[in-house]
Amino acid sequence: MTTFDSRLFIAAWISAYAAGLGLESLAEGDSWGLVFIAMALVILGYVVVKLRVQAYRAETGWTRHDKHAVVALLAGALTLVLRGLLMADSPAEWTLLFAAALIWIALAGGYALLRRATVRRGEEAGQRQNVSRES
């Protein structure tokens, strides 16, 4: 695992953990939960920017970086799901945590689709260059 993959994994996990903690605090009526939610949103913004950069990179094919990015996001979703199953005291907390987990799952799916489209465009451009060279 490269340094980039490690940073992405840690940032996704910390963001999910902070979101879970903040949502639980808000559900219990503690306004300090807003601080954790703000922190989670800032870190999630970093993760989204890094994912966009990775999705549009020029490498052809699906690489280990892509696999690590998807695993990092799914680990964040798993953190929220487990927190909801093991620590949620009310249905409101449970619902909020699972809704947040869906955001992380949607990010993983969005990254995979965007990267796949980028790879396909690169392959089509390569085929067009091969055809023009043969002419």
C-alpha cells in the first residue's frame, strides 16, 4: 500500500468515525456533535478531492490504487454500519448512521464509475491513435 493509499484510507476512516460520533451526539441532544460533523465534512471534502484526482489520472486500466480507494470508502461505510449496530441507543441514531454509511457507499460507487469511464475513454483514444498510425 502506497503513502497515498494509506492517507486516503485513514482520512476516510477518521471522517466516518467523526461523522458517527457527531450524529450520535446530535441524536442525544448534545450540540458538540456539530463540531464532529464539521470535522467529518472537511475530511470528507479532502477525500472527495483526492478521489477525483485519482479517477481522472491517465493510467490505463484498473490498478491497485483504484482497489485501495474503493476499499477505503467501504471501510468507512462499514465503520458507520458497525457503530449503528453496536452502539446506537435509539432508532434515530441507527437511521442517521446507516444514512451516513450510504453516502460512503455512494462515494465508492461513484468513484468506480468515474474511473471506469476514464479508463474507457483512454482505451478508445489509444485505439484511435493506432488506427491513425496504420493509415
